[in-house]
Amino acid sequence: MARKVNKVEYQAKRNKILDVTYQLIVTKGFEQMSIQNILDQLHISRGAFFHYFSSKQQLLEALIERMLDDIEQQVSSLINSEHSATKKLQVFL
């Protein structure tokens, strides 16, 4: 029988991996960062990591997608605000 996945826990763990990845990219750079660095930071197994991401490339794609979603939300809320166009542009920049 297949194990049921708790979607909230799954997403929380996935986000934790993305958070650590972001910090490692900022401090080490993507090329110098290894999956082992992530495993060491989170104290998880290689198998656990590959449960969430199939490769380092997929991890980077997921991180970029999350960052773009965050930017989209920020811009969307700014566009829908009551500020003038000039103020919206100032806030955006």
C-alpha cells in the first residue's frame, strides 16, 4: 500500500530545502554549492533530498520559480493598491 503524503508537511520540507539552497547560493554560488552542503545543513539523507528534487538543476528551477512567484505577488498587490502611478513606480523601484 502506498504511503500517503501530508501535503502541508511536504511543502514545508520542500520550502526548507529551497531556503537553505538560496542561502548557500548567496554565500557560495550555485556552481560551488553541492547537494551534500544542503544535506549537511538540514541533516537529511540523500534519499530524502531526491524525494523532493530529482537533480540540482531541478532544485534551481524550483527556486527560480518560487522567486518569480514572490515577485509576481508583490507586483500584483502594488498594481492593485490605491497609490498613484508615480508612487507605484517609486515603490517598485
